[in-house]
Amino acid sequence: MITIIMPFYKKLKEFIFSFEHHNLKEFNQYPNLELIISVDDPFESDELITYLKSKTRLSKVKFAIKVFVNEKAHTWRCPSSAINVGIKQARYEKIIVMSPETVALPQSIAKLLRNCHSTQFAFGIIKHMKQENLAFIYDLEEFFDQAKIRLLPYGSICFTKEQAARVGGYDESFTEWGGDDDDFRERLSKAGYQKIPTFAKFLHLIFNNRNANRSSEKEQLSTKQGVLRKMRQIITKDHFLANLGNYGNEFGKVFFDYHPISHTMLQACEA
């Protein structure tokens, strides 16, 4: 039993591509899986729900899906608040956080689950690749192993709901890019939980449309300097509780709620 949380901010194209090409098939291997999509802006939420309805109506989805939407429009921000909404609303004790544009390779979810317990949390490894190249790859795992692409730790993290509650979830004071996930892992460690690296493999897809939205070199340098400052603050923190223990309450309205068993029973009754 597992809850996967996807923080979502204007990622419809990325989500659909990853879902269609691999994640739907991979998630279907886990009938007791719950996917929570935490949409941090109303933009694209209607299109997302329309797409999910089309997939579930055809009974192609064997796991539960729940969508929460923040109805207040705003510019991009760090996904801490959106992730925390998912943590607070998660049905299951074990939780995985992954991005809409991330593809989970076979057995990656199982590897994370096996290494996540009450006293320890687990994380995977990730490689970045261009989205358009994915369509030409038959064996994703073989590509992952052979591709000469920089390997990064922390592809996706798996922890328990109790662990998240003890450290106050992701720190919602992070607003700019970077540092939120490092901070969360560091606080889990400081709370006494063992950090377990695994060979759970994930591909993070890079979409061409991102280039049009790139900030200036000056802005990028400022962001990098800010991240370095955050990292120093994270390392020197002497406490592990964030948000004063109050997290995941910014929004919570359910806009889509799908359960495969009830959906199948409904179809049978209608027939």
C-alpha cells in the first residue's frame, strides 16, 4: 500500500506524456496504490481532470487517483505546500514524492517500498533526458544503465506519514527553487531516521518549452547563490521541526476522486 504524491504547477503536457508512455503501466502493477495530484494553481486543472476522466472511464486505471486544487492563482513557487497537502491527505502510511515529468522505471517503486520502514526512509537515483528521445527507446532500463548522462542521487524519496508528521512536513518557508528536498531529508536524519540509498531508477524528462521560460544568466546566478545559502542553513540547523508542526492546510478541496473498485461496480450496475 503506497501513496504517490505529485506536486503539480502548470505541468499538464509533462504529466500526460510521462503517464501515457510509462507511469500508467508501472502504477497499474500496484493495485493498492493511491496517486495524489496536488495542483498548486487552478490553471490547467480542468484539462487535467478531463484527461483523467477519459482514462478512468475506459477502466485503464487500476489504482486510486485523487486531485486537490489550490484555487488561488499565483506565480511559481517551491512545491513544499503542495507536497504537504498530499502528505496530510494521504490514505496510506508509506509515501513517495515524484514530479509529474518523472518516469519510474520497472521495480523502482518496489525497491523504495522495501527499504522504507518506521526507522528509515529511502531514496532513488535519477538521470535527466530530453523528452523527445523517450519515444525512440525500447528498453528504458537498458538506456538508463548505458547512457552517459550525469547520475544524480535523490531521484524520488519514500518515507512514512508518521515520519513526515514528526518533522512537520516539507518546510513551507521555502519559496524559491531549490533546497526544499535536501532540507526535508536532513531533518528526517536529524530526527533519528536512517537514510537508505537504493538503486530505484527514475528518468526526469526535460521538455523543450522550458527553454523559452529560462531566466537570465544574472537571475540564474542569483538563484544558485540563494540555493548555496539555503544549503549552509540546512546543514547548520540544530532542530528538525518545520512549520511549527502545522503543515498541509493551505488547500484541501477534492476536485477528482477515483476508486477502481467502486468504478467497476458502477459500470456493472449501469449495464
